[in-house]
Amino acid sequence: MRPARALIDLGALQDNYLLARRLGGGKAVAVVKADAYGHGAVRCARALAGIADAFGVACLEEAIELREAGIEAPILLLEGFLEAAELPLVDRHRLWTAVASPWQLEALARYRPQQPLHVWLKLDSGMHRLGLAPAQFAEALAALQRDPGIASVVAMSHLARADELDSDFSEVQRRVFEQATADFAGLTSFNNSPALLGWPGIRSDWVRPGLMLYGASPFPLDAAQAHPLRPVMQLESQLIAVRELPAGESVGYGARFTAPAPMRIAVAAMGYADGYPQLAPNGTPVLVDGQATRVIGRVSMDMLTVDITDLPGADVGSRVTFWGASPTATRIAATCSTSPYALLCGLKRVRREYLEAPAGSAARVASTASASG
């Protein structure tokens, strides 16, 4: 069996969710879209069942997968329904839906649900991706609140640059959102992971933690270290070959690395087909049997090469850690000029192995959350 695997710590997931809710001070949607950012949506949702106030997914298919797996908590379609024909499924599966376009409002007005629907109306506060313009927002809120087919309305928006702590754009968006909802007495939702971790002045009733649930920081390395997140995934594999490399000889496709002196090198069963960054530069950190070393040469589809010159105990079968507690996914992303979002969501054929939360921890977390809420 190929040794590449992702160890998923479900206890860490629970702790990160509890942290997000505590920082938000209200309720929290656990965002498990994109297969829980590569961690397995069903297993992660089950670990948070009885703890999470609601779950967030991108599309109807992701929501139905959770319902069919027995998840009973509210599920929010973050992109909303994509055509009017999906509304009966939204209704049948008791889903909450975002609404971000005039055509969706028109479809809702025509639809007669079996049970009143829960709607999250989205404002475009400056990201210009999804959402109603501020001039349309108040009228749409009022229309939804009058509609007998709508059970509740939450006003929401999304921050575009909250991961840039030196930018004032989040404050600009906050002011737009507050102005648009000034006469709205209902609940609001604005905070994503970077807002929860880096912008304590931005508050809303519902928060939507995504990346931080999985223990990765949305901030650069210096800022990331300030947040007590527990990495949920440890990506690892094993060495499958060891060899001596004479000085002046090169490694891998394109001969991108040349040995400056005699070296001892090893091949690990991990490549870009597994989701490891193909453009990882020479020197990208890894651990071999818990000891720090580096990637050398170009990452291949199924393999990569590491320097074990200073690790005399390393041999075939030695464990290689690519990210986890150390090095973190945030550090690898920075080294490879990508984001931790892309790293975690990009894992493909790596099998997952789950570390269950300690017995009673779900009850402990739920009890703590109830006391804090």
C-alpha cells in the first residue's frame, strides 16, 4: 500500500471550532465545503455534530451528502441555489440558503415551500463577487421579511482583504455593511476566519470559520504564530529509496539541484499527483523521523527527493512529515508561493486516517460551548 496518508485529528477540529465561536461571541457556521478543505466533510461534520450550530457548504450536492450521512444540524448553502429548479431540494432537505442575486429573489417569491425557508441575504460590501448592491439591499430585506414563505432572514456579507492586516479595506466594508443593515433588527453574519483572528472590532451574530477550523492561519508567518490553532491534518509518507549523490551530480527532472559536495539523498512517496506543490523550491522544509531537513530537486508526479546527509539514522521506511504541527501548512504555502487553502483542498489520492477525539470530548466541548453561549 502506498504510504502517503493524511492523519486527521478530530479533537483538534473540535477545539478550533470552539475557539472560533468564543472569538465570535455568538453562533458559528462550521464551513465544511470542498470536502472540509480536504479533510473529509462527512467525518468532520460527524465529529462536530452536537457541537456546531450549523454547517456551511458551497452547493446542493455537498449539502445532500451530509444529510444522507445523518447530519441533522442546519446546513447553509453559501452560494445559494443555482437555479429555481433546486428550490424543492432546498425545501425537502431543510437547507438554509444564501440569496445574492435579483433572480434568486424572484424565484423565491414565486416558490411555495412545504415549510418556510431560512434565507441569508448577501450584501456586496465591496468584494464584487456575489451579493446585492447596497441600494437594493434594504428593499430586499423588507420583502423577504414580509413573505410568509420565509421563516427567518440573516443579513450577510463577505470580507475580501481581512487576511491583510495592514489594509483598511475591511473597515471600509464594515461601514458599508453597518450602513446597509442600520434599520434591520435581525441577525447578521460577516466574520470569516481572518476577521475572527485579526479584526476584533468587526462583530456579527453568526460567524463563518473555514480555514481556521482546520488549524491553518490565513495570515503570513509572523502573524500566524500569534493564534492558538491546532493543526488538524498531518501529511506524511515514507522514504522508499536511499542513495549516495557525488558532488557535481544533479537530482530529478530539469537537473534543478546540483550537489555542492557528496550527499546522501532519499526519495519519498509523495508527489504533485498527491497534492504536494509541484513548484516547491529547493529547501522547502520537511521532517524525516522528526528531524528537520529539506526538499531538493523538482517535485515529480509521484515522488520527491530530500536531503538526508545529516540524518544518519534515516533509511527506507523512515517517516516523512510534509506539514502538520511542524512545518505548518502556512509555512509550506509561503515557501511555495501558494495559500494554505490551496494546499489543503488540493490533496487527491492521499488516504485519510482519522484520530478520534478522546472519549467524552464532544460532550465536554458541547458543555463548554453551551456555558459560554
